[in-house]
Amino acid sequence: MAVNRRIFVSGTAATLAAPALIPSHAFGQDKVIRFTMAQDFTRIYTFVTSEYSQGQRDYFTLINERGGVNGHRIQADVADHANDLPRAIEAYERGKREGAVLCDPLSTPVARALVPRALEDKINLITAFSGRSDAADGSAFPYVLPLSINYWTQAGLIVDHFAKVAGGSLRGKKIVFVHIDTPFGKEPLPILQVLAQRQGFELVTFPYTPPGNDQAAIWPQVRRARPDFVMFWGAGVGQTVAMTEAIRNGLPMDRVSSSVWMSESDMEVVGKAAAKGVMKVEPCASGRDPKPIKDILAEVVAKGKGAGPEAKIGTAYYNYGVQMASLMVEGVRKAFEKSPNGPITGAWLNEGLRSISNFTAEGMLPPTTVTKEDHQGGGQGRISQWDGTKFVPITGWFTANQDVVWGEVKKYSEEFRRTGK
Amino acid sequence: MFYRRAGIRHTRYQDERQLFPLGFDRFLILSVLALLIAAPFLLDRFYLAGYLIPWLIWTSAALGLNLLMGGAGQIHLGYGAVMAIGAYTSVHLVRAGVPLEFAMIAGGLMSASIGIVFGAAALRVKGIYLAMATLAMQYIVDFVISQTPAISGGSLATIQVPPVSFLGISLRGDTETYYFALFVCFLIALFMLNVGRTSFGRALAAVREKDYAAQILGVSVFKYKLLAFWVSSFIGGVVGSVLAVCYLRAISPDQFHIELSIQLLAMVIVGGLGSVLGPFFGAALILFAPIVLNNLTGLVATSFGLAIPIDLRAHIPLIAYGALVIGFLLYEPLGLAKIYSNLRNYMLVWPFRHAQR
């Protein structure tokens, strides 16, 4: 049959109309807690999302296999929003209609657009490593929960670690900050400027044009500036290019550090041996040693219920996914402790999430305490170093420079409070 | 049968000059309008906020772009930047206490005055070269916004839209914002319908077909090319502020990047260049085909218990979407509006096959 115009048009119309006509499956189980996990699998975050999402789903499977929380199963509705606002908002509204109490978009532009809606609809918006950094202020953003260290804190941790490496003081040292020239890349600047003034180091910044696949002009300048320490701030392709250029220009890699956005997959691009020594901020333990990962391997993957390729288990972003999922589940647990009979709503879960205290997911996370004021969870992380095959922690869990971070958080959250309502 | 015509015959000039000369067309358009007005009472909030509001806003923007591309034949790859100028201007004004009614107009004027500067390139270059000039506008505006903290809003680069009201109605809930978007879309569509039968519209058509032929006929190409850019950018600016107020509620530079421009371009081309109905269909297809295809894949996967890995599940709709757009361009290069027009032409004399026009 040759496809002509009429067949094409009517066939397309029938396909597009089909979802509206087929009744969607009403899930019989009433003991379900729904999370909306529309994330970007196809546009910008791509492999980050697929590893992150795999970790989340494996952890939820682990919890559900063990009988759920208080007899309730956790159902994560995973979809692709491609970092596109109409699609993300449609997914959010769909989730809301189906009774979702939590939404995790893992995308800064989407999180920004969802903030006013989530505050209005009382749906918990998880903005780990994305969205507004000032959402750490829980009193201004009751339903927006980063539950993890924001970029300002990450910058503060790195500077603090540099100071330790330099023997206690950074006075007279030079720190070079290489960043992607976008709002995300410029975000740590106010923190670094305050710290430079306070601790007496010289801050030199080099922006590169997004997406950062050519930084050849920047790094020779970095070398010529003779930095004592280098921080590079980017995402995706910019990170691997930055590392490659740093190595090519002969910078001492054990004086170079990145934010949380660096993973084993990046190292394969750069060259595992060449990148030896480079540091990153870890929001949770990586590798397969933490207890939850071992449990997932034994109880989920061994039974053939894993959500994705087994090789990815234990990689950095997979573990970030497990970290966030474990915090969400802990929030559900706390919510049941507070009001065992529900009803299961966004407000109910919000109470639970905001009373997580000293939670470590059996040693995988830094002690995380979320309060009604502090949605960052205490601001603890650690620095780890690439040894050629894996990331090895070189500090314990610690927090630093939180007064500067909170000064900046308050500045923007006040501004939001003044005009956002 | 429906149109009660076997060929179009008018006996009075007034009849022929009407926007919709046929009674059935008028009936159809009024019923669609009535349905749209009744939508908040008939439909769940989910359809309102998830589908109808974005559809109306993107359609309004595509209509503005279509005036330039379909009406005057000037390509524009920076329409997202035009909307950004309108959005940022009006949001900053609203935050400074200016009522939305004026802020919207000011946003439109600002877009128009900046848009016309880049539009001036159209006086010297055409086609692919004009595409490059407008692309430059996209990147320059993006750069200026994200590099100026006073515009973008500091290190977080997000500005919140304060609560606003339009003509005394507070735009808080979905119903109010929906009616506001509908009102703006209605005005723009009405304007676009009427442009075609004014001297302005005819001059644009002359410029579109051959600019020097138009000049020989006495149509000032200089004036009408700039005017086309001015009007289209004005509409873009106003729609930008509607987008910010009704839909985004917090604006940041990345919302107005090249992706938005390309999306609008696709809506205009798939919908039908130069048609008023086209952008409505084009916006619906470009905005919702990915969503619907995604849900369809999800539905098929869960109903038949297929264990498709999520990566593949996310990419199948993209493949289908690409095939869909190519298919429409292949089978109906004149756009979705032409499909409707074919149907209408067929029904015009149905049940007969042929009739004198």
C-alpha cells in the first residue's frame, strides 16, 4: 500500500487521538504514594538523568520489595520532559491530578518555573543540584526542598579544603575560577568574592562560552596566571573539555577541583590515568560499598528487577539518585511517624521531609537534618579525589563558610518574599 | 450540504467583503469560540493549565511571526529574543509598579523598536543572509540579558513576576490567566484576519512576492519591510509579556533561547505560511505531539507489560515526532492549514464532486 496524503493524515490523527480514547489504567492499589519524576532524558542532562533516575528507581524498588513504607508502595512516574517548559508543566499538572505529592524535575529552568506553582499547590518540589540556591531558606520556600548542598556551599567547601591543603591559610595565594558563562556558571562568584576578601586570596576568573566544547583559548591563560588552585565550574561536555585542557597545559591536577558534576563517565572521556589527582565535591558516598547500594545489588539486581545496566550501579550520579530517593523515603517515614493515618497529601509529606534529622542512609550520606528553616539539610559534603580508577574521599563530612552562604541565601529569599507573593 | 453552496456566489459587495462570507464558516468559528469561552467550566484544570494556556500563548506568538514570514516573506530566526525583550521590559515595569496594561504595551514598543533595528538588515539582505542577521539578534539579545545583572536579576538570574491584575481582574488562578491569554490571542487573530484585506496587508504581499516589482508598482519597500518588522516585533513583545505573566511566572534568560525561536518557526512552517488558522494547528502539533507520543509510549509499555528501558522510551517519541514533522512537510508542504482547506473545499459542494467556483 502506497502511503498517500489521506492515509498519512488520517493515520496520524488516529495515533494522536488514541491516548485520549483508551481509558488509562486505574491502579487498583489504594496504598500508593505517587512521585512525579518527569526529568530530562533527551536534551541537556541526558546521561546524568538516566543514571540518576536509575538509582532512584532501584532504591524505590528496594523499599517496595521490602513491603514499602507502612504498607504503602512508592510509585515513581518516570517521564521525559526534555528540559522543555510546556512539557514539564504538563507533566507536573498531570502528576498533580493523579495525586502525586512530590515532584523531582532535575532541571534548573523547569524548577524555576515550577516554584510558584508548587508553593501554591502544596506539592513538594525536590531541587537537588538544580533550581534556585536560595530555596535553602525553608521559611521563604516551604515546598521547595533541595535536600542537598547548593552551589554556594559547594564553592565554600572547596575553598575551605584549599585552605587546609595550603597549610591553614590562603593569604597571598591565587585561586583561578574557570566557569561556563551562564547564570549557573556565575552562581558561585558572590561567595568566592566575599571569601577572597575575608581570607586574603586573589581570585581570578575565566569565563568560557557555552556549551564549552572549545576552551583552548582559556587554559593557556590559566597556566600563565600561575594559580595555586583551580576551580572549574560547568556541566556536561564543558567538564571533560576543561579537564583535558587542564592536563594539556600541565596544571597540577591535585590542585584542581570541580563541583558535584563530575563522574566516572567523564573520566573515561578524559583518560582515567591522566586525570589522576583531580578533586570534586561529593554530596554522598560513591562506589558500591555503601550499605544501600549493597542492598540494591543483593535484593533488586540479583532478582532481575534492576532499572538499568548493572555497570552503572555505584557510579557518582547513580548514587546521587539513591541519595535523593533515600531522603524522600525517609521523609515519607517521618510523615507516617507524625500522622500515621494521613491523609497522604503534599502537606503531609512536607511535614515529614522537614523533620528529617540526622539521617545518613546507613552511612551513605553526611548526617542530614532538614528543618523548617534549613532545606539544605545541614550543608555537609566532602572532597574526594580521583586515584586513576575511582573517587577516594580525602576528607570526612564537613561544612564550611555557611555564614557567607546563608548571607547570600537570605539576600535572595528576602527579595523573593518581597515580590514573589 | 453544510455550506449550502455549489460554488460561491455573492450578490452584494458587503457580502463578499465580510471576514467570513459563508454562514457555515461563521457558525463554525462562533461555536469554537463559544467552546473556548466555556472551557474552564467544561474541562479539568489539568487541561486548562497543561494544554490550553500554552497553546493560546504559543499560537499568539506564531501569529506574530507569521505576519512577518508568511505575510511579508521575511525570515526571522530571533523571534524568541523579541519575546524576551517584551517579557523583560514588562516584568521590570510591573515590578516598578506600572499597571500590566501599560507594561504590556511598553514591552511591545520596546521589542518593536529593537526589532526594527535588526529588521533594517532586511533592507539590504534576503533569504539565508537575513536568517543569519536575525540569528545574530537572538545571540546578541541573549548575551546582553544574561550579562547584565540589572536585567537578568543577579547571580540567580531569575526574576519573579509579582501578582498582577488586568483591567481590575487579578491574574492569579488558571481561569483568569486562561481568559487573559484567550483575549490576547483573540485580538491578535482578529488583527491578522483583517490585515489581509487592508492596503497594508496587500503591500506586504507585494513585497513578499517580489520586492523590486513592488517598488516599481509604487509600494515603498523601505517602509513596508520596516513596518512588517515593527508590527511583528510589537506582537512578539506583547506575547512575551503574556508568556511571562500567565505561564512562566518567573523569567530567566534560558527560557527565550534559540530553542524557542526554532519552535515558533516550526509552528509557522508546519501550520502553514501566511495562514491565520495555520499557527493554531502548528502550535498544537509542535507543542503537544511530543507529550501525546510520550504518553502513548508509556501507555503501550505499561499496558502490554513491555520492559522498555527508560532511555529508549524517552527517545521513541522523539523519533516518531521527527518522522511526523517530516511527513507533514512531505505530504502537505503548504501546512496543516491546507489540509483543513482541502477538507473545506471538498465539503463546500458535498455531496457533489465538482462545482464551479
